[in-house]
Amino acid sequence: MTNYIRIIDTDLAVHVLEHLPTPVMAVNREMELVFLNEAGLKHIGRSWEEVKGKPCKDILQSRHCGTSECKMRQVMDGGQVATVRNEMKINGRTVPVEYTAAALKDQDGTIVGGVEYIIDITERVRQEKKLQEQSKTIREISTPAIKLWDRMVILPVVGVVDSQRAQQMMSAMLQKIMATAAKVIILDIQGVAAMDTAVANHLIKIAKATKLMGCRCIISGITPAVAETLVQLGIELTDIDTNSTLQDSLFDAFSLLDLTVTPKGSKQ
Amino acid sequence: MQNRLKTLHFELTDPFDNVQVVICCKRFLKDLGFGEAQQYLIASAVSELSTNIIRYAGKGTISIGTTYRNGTVGFVVAARDDGPGIPDLKKAMAENYSSGKGLGLGLPSVKRIMDEFEIHSTPGQGTRVTAIKWLE
């Protein structure tokens, strides 16, 4: 085995840390500042002489400072290196940040302090918010209740149903029943990606609510896979009319409304 | 295709996260060779686990992957959360028991759908579920 002796040019190392374009901070066991690089000083807008040896919580004033959430404290007590989110006040503005803390050890392996670097994640948080907004929009536009015929409404359900979406489906459906004086609704679940007990529960609730409004509910799109899953889940849809295809459901819906579809020309 | 069958991890924090789990799970099962009805059935069981995490623990993880035994390939799902845990596991595994919000069919049906099912839950610490479905 080769013994590598790393000769570190301490001046260079400090120079590198100083110029790292993100705050790097080190504290002793008493949580007093022993190092803060240029980017860090610039963030808090103070000079090294002003902050040297001060408790880091007084300097950084982040949400974790002085609480049990402080990762610096945790790694010094023997915790794992950790990266967590936090919020910091920078020039009077609250900025979302992420910091990674690790213990500082001497040559014998005794923990003498801690080091952390802080990254501004404003842009990432903004992107996440945008994504959340988009998800919400998709959710909202994915529950259309459509008037199919006089007194007939259809609600095609596609994708994955969660409780929030089920709630939207329910209100969209009930409002449409009210607005159109519908007597029959078709809930087409052919496009539902999976049927767990929560989804089944929501469908049963929707069917029950429509019934209370004097409307018949037909659940369509019970494919072999859906049927098998419902049986395996032990769910009974006894009071609800079901069909495998939308065509059959439509036929039943017309029957319920005393309507028949006849080919053109076959009058009478 | 081999690449695709690597273990997938999902962080769950929002009900909408279940979409990703279900869709990816079905694709994974398809690549593994499960038939359409089986894909739907197993994805439903996975959805049950993921819904449970979001509903009771608020957050947690779902991992899906493959396992091999005696030349047979299996689909394995692991659900873990650090939530409140299940106080009475025996009761929760009994048919028609529910702690309130569901139909009370959840966990037993996952057990029924999957070939192997293992659950560990410590009140105040969280729940771990591992289940396997062998490809026949």
C-alpha cells in the first residue's frame, strides 16, 4: 500500500475557500464563528472583524438557528452529514437556502467544531412552486362533466384519482346535474390507472350523492382488470349499475330516458 | 430494458405524487412481463400502500424493484414511512376494519393481491411494508 502524504498549501486552501462563490462557515464546539468566507460575509453585509468569535445564531439568524433543527449542532453531537432546507434573512429578505453540515475533527478524530456551506435555492423553490401550480391546473381541467344528451351527463375519469380530485369530480358532477336537470349520469372509469379502496370509496360516494339528487348513476368501463381488482379488494357495487363498455352504458342511459336509437330510414 | 428494471424510488408528500407511482409502476410491471389485468391489479395494491402513506403519515417513500427466487422473477414493492404507526396491527389486518377514512379493506386486500406480504409497524415510529408478486 502506498502512503500518500497530502501536502496542503494552507494559504491556497484558504484562498480557495474564500473565493468559493457560496457561503462557507465553520464554528467551534461553542458554536462561535471561527471562519466565514467572503461570500458569507457579503451575504450578511458585515466584516470579519465584526463577526469573529460571535455565536453563529446571532450572525445568520436562520429559521434553524438556536433550535433542535440545527444540523451543525447535530453533526457535532455525532450525527451524520446532512443536507437540509432552511430559510435565512439576507438584506431583510427571507431567502430559501439549503445547507450541508459536517463535523470538524482534529487529528485524533475528536470533534472540535463543525463546517457548513449554504446554497441559495430561490430558483429551485420557484420552479417547484411552478410545478405544483401546473399539477393543480392539470387536476382542475381533468374533471370535465359533459352534457351528452338532454338530461344525460357523462364524466370521463382518466388517470389517477386522489381524494382531492374525487372531491372536484363530485362537485363538478353535482353542479352539472343541477344545471342540466340530468336524470342519468355515466361515470366512465375506463381510463383510471388503478383501483384502490380509496378510489372505489370515492366512486361509491359519487354514485350515492347523485342518487340523492334523483339521478341514476351508471359506472362504465369495468374492464376485466377492473372487475378482478374490485373482487380482490372485496368491494361490492351492489346498488350501482355497471357496464363494461361506454356503448352499453349509453344504451342503458337511453333506455332509462325512454329513448331508442334507430337507424336512419327505419321510421316508426 | 434492463436499465428500466432498476429499483425506482418515489418520495411521497402530496396526494398528487401517487400519480407518478401508479403510472411508473404499471410501466415497470409491463416491462417485467405481467399481463394487463395483473398490471392493473398490482398497481392498485401499490396505490393502496402509497395512499395509506399520504393519508396517515403525510409523507414517506415507495420503492419498486425486482427480485429472483428459484429462477422466478418477482415484483417487489417496499413502502416506508415515519408516521404514527399502526397501534393494533392484528386489527388493521382484519377484514372490514378501518381507522375511519376508508372502506376498511386496504391492507388485507394488498395481502390478498400480492403473493408475499410483510408488515412491521411501531407506534410513534412508522410503518414498513414489503410485498412480492411472482411472475407466473
